[in-house]
Amino acid sequence: MVLQPRQFVDKYLLVIVIFLIVSIPISFISPATGEIREQPYILLFYSSIAGICIIVLYSSYKNRKERQKANIKRRSRK
């Protein structure tokens, strides 16, 4: 039995996750001045959190489907 390396997310999804992670502090800190905002961008914060959750759920769904196909293919060889 050969173990295959697992990927958490695809390369493109990883880039999007990095942008979403960077946008979380931007919602609380002003990039121009570097000071903490009095009124943070709550919509940006929660949309970044939701985007990260959606990407994690999608990648786990995709990996599960690939694993199911591999199991069916492996079982049919017997």
C-alpha cells in the first residue's frame, strides 16, 4: 500500500486563503496610518472568516470525493 501525500487546499485556493487572512487585520487597522480604526470594517472581517470556512469545507469535500473514487477503483481491481 502506497501512501499518497495529502494537500489541504489547491494552490489557487491557498492564494485566496492568504489574501483572506491578510484582510482580517486590515479590517481593524488602517493601512494608510497604521492606527487602529475607531469603526472597524466588520463586514470585511466576517466575509473573510466566511470565505476561509467555505474554502476549507470545499477542499475537504473535494478530497473526500477523490478518496471515494480511489477506493472504488482500488476495490474494483480485486
